[in-house]
Amino acid sequence: MADFSKSNVPRFSVDVYQNEYLPEGGGEVNAIVTVTATGGGTVGGAVGAPHLYSPSAGPSAAVVLMVDCSGSMDYPPTKMRNARDATAAAIDTLRDGVHFAVVGGTHVAKEVYPGGGRLAVADATTREQAKHALRRLTAGGGTAIGTWLRLADRLLAPADVAIRHGILLTDGRNEHEPAHDLAATLGACAGRFTCDARGVGTDWEVKEVTGIASALLGSADIVADPSALAADFTRMMADAMGKEVADVALRVWTPVGTAIAFVKQVAPAVEELTERRSEAGPRAGDYPTGSWGDESRDYHVCVRVPVAGIGQEMLAARVSLVVPQPDGTAHPLGAQGLVRAVWTDDMAASTSINPQVAHYTGQAELAQVIQQGLDLRKAGDMDGATAKLGRAVQLAGASGNADTAKLLAKVVDVVDAAAGTVRLKAKVAEADEMTLETRSTKTVRVKK
């Protein structure tokens, strides 16, 4: 549990961007809520020279690294070697004093280091011991990712730390447990620890890996070339070491007569939060956002309000940040924003779309049409796929999402980006298609 009296806990601020003016009969209010955490002072502290940092340099943390050791990790043999090297690099990035363990995953989960159902505490000695233990990792067996996550949860649960985090690497499909077992595991682990997930190579299932990261409020990505794993693992662990407050919730209060249409994170990636609401007293609900370091994220809040007459105004929602406590109380993080509704007969005022709202509505549609287009392409509906991916090219260009535009250009030939006119490429590298699908939810922020 975070110690909020410490000076290294970041300060949170909330900014609301919206057009509060509604026409007569209007009943829906949209706002972009920007949450920023600053002043924590530990971000990047572990990079480069991990063992120079004392336990006091950052919050208490525990990390479990889950490494795929299934038989397919031996094809080619360099894949397993790259995974060992990447895990070693991540261990080198741990701050002194951080609790950690390594799990080898096949159709069962095994403790690789330190063993005995416990966590080690990072220092020069345990880092070397852990890296030595990695040399014993060999490939063989199946894939049951739920068993890896359950073991990680058992190891992390007793740790008296502020931040609990997992890093999971797989190269294959979750073939040795039913899909409902993995779903049940994700449901049981949600809110207990966050987890970043990576797929290495091209033989894994994108929706499985992104589903794990989504459920556990972490990041997902593809590492198509196993030789890039060490750099990716180092970045992931450095990011984990920069987290300072866990279990932050976006608390949204609405007055009588209103209803939340949806709440979603829209930057740095699209993440639907509406169904994850937990009730927090009269008219209020908490939406989980995971762990925070020094960073900024954007959320789209849509509220349905009762129709009112011209000239009337109301508070449609109040957004604040809290850390829910085990006893049912919540620690407020001292920041809030107000979402307003004002009814007007000024057509220019009521029909103007706030630039932030317009931008992120487009980014959410961009993520959706990429997924739909790729699904249609796999199903053999080439006309449908062309239409959806053409719309994606149009949206990526209009919003300045250059990274997504580049990924789309590897799947379609762009005839006219502004019009969304494209042709599907006859041959697409599997890695290019998987990269587009995995990164489809990543967004760009509004240009100020």
C-alpha cells in the first residue's frame, strides 16, 4: 500500500476539455479528461546503473518475470537464448531492494528463481544468482499461460509492497488449457497485479496477448525479431521501476437523473473501462487505471443528462482520483475536474465539437476499423477489408498518427490517403500484419 506521506509520491492534476453547450433537446455530454502525475522523481532511476539506487530511491515493488519455455522456443534455438538474455537484462534493471522472481512457463509453471514459493530481494548477489539460474532454462512442453499467471499471483500476494507487477513472454498459442480457464485466471488476477505481455516471433495469438495485458492493465507488443528482446525487456522493466502509485481509480460522480454512457482511456492507447466500474457510494463509480509514475493519460467520459430548457445549466459529472483501500474507504489524490452541461439556442456554440473530443473519437474509430479490417481480411472478405482499412488510412492521416499510417502501408497500397482509397497488398508478411493488429489501439495525442 502506498505511503502517501512520502514526498516521492507524484502529484496528480485533472484537466477537462469539452464543449459544454447543448442544443435544445440535447442529452449527451462528452469530455476528455487529462490526468497528469508529476514530481514522483523516480522515473528512469534504474536505467543504466541499477545497483546504484538504494531501496529508498523508489517505492517498494515486486516483479515476477514469466518466460515461455515451451518446446517451440527451441525453433530456432536462438529464440530461447534471446529470451534468457532478455530476462537477464531485465534483472539488471531492477532497483536494489525490489522483490523479484523468475517463472518458467510450459503446460505447468515452475519457479526458476529463487524457489520455495518466495521472492528474492534485488542486490548484486541475488541478481547474479538469478542470471546463473537462467542458464538452466531449456525448451520443452506445452503452453498453459493461466498456470504462469496463477503462480505469479501466489508469489506476489504475500509481498508487503506498493507496486506488484508481472512481465510475460510467450511465443505460441495457449493450446494446453481451455480458453475459459485463462479467462477465469485473468478475472481472478485483475486488480491484484499489473502485467506487461509480449509475443515473440509470429506463432502466437494477438488477441490472447493483448487480452492478457488489457485485463491486467499493462502494455502489449510484438517482438517479431527475438534479437530485439533484450532492449524491449530493459525498457519494460525500467518503466515498471518508474511506477510510484498502484491501484489508482478514476472516480466519476454523477447527479440524480444522469447516467454514464461510457468511460474509456484514449491515450496512450484505447482501453475500454465502462464494464470495469465498481460502485463507490451513492451516484459514484470507480474505474481502474492501474499503476502510475510521472506520466499523462487521457480519458473520454460520456454522460447522458436529462433534457433541460434553454439557459439552464448543470454539473453533469465530477471526476476525481482515488486509491481504494482494503477496508472499503479510499484515499483521495487531491485532484478533480468538472463536466458541465449548458443548454443554449446559439447554434454555433452548440454544434461546435471540442477539438480534443473530435480527435479521440477519431482515434477510437481508427483502432476499431483496423481490427474489423484485419478480421475481414482473415475471413476472406476482401471488399469489406479494403473499405475498413481504407477508412483507417484516412483517419490515421487526418489525425497525424504517423506510426499507424506506416504500419497500414505494409498491409495496403495507399492510392489516396485523404480519400481513404487503398488496395490490399497481395502478399503481406505475417509479422507486419501482427504488428498492425497488436499496435492498433496505440493513439497519438492532440497537437496543442
